[in-house]
Amino acid sequence: MSHLKDENLSWFRHLKFAWSLSFTLLKLSILACIHGLFPFWFVYNVSDKIKHLSKMFSDEDLSKYC
């Protein structure tokens, strides 16, 4: 359980964050598939959210997002 200690998270907060991230990535995957078929829909949604997630994971204190 050193991962939880390293990130300063309880098991529940880690679970909540992981499931939230999983749902977000699933949603982005679906939007990207739709965008592939209809390039004029969801033009910036996926790329903007990926940039946001990248900045979030680059932050030293990821626990503030949990």
C-alpha cells in the first residue's frame, strides 16, 4: 500500500479518483469515435480534456484533485 502513502490518499479517495478517471477516459474514447465519424462534432472536447489531464498528472500534489 505504499502507493496510497506516496500519494497521501485513503483507499476510498483513491478508488473514487480512479473510477472517476476511468469514466472520463471512457467518455473521451466515445467522443473521439463519434468525432472520427463526424469531424464537425466535438472538435476540441477530447484534446482540451487530454491537455487538462496531462497538466493534472504533471502536478506534484495529485491528491488535491481527488
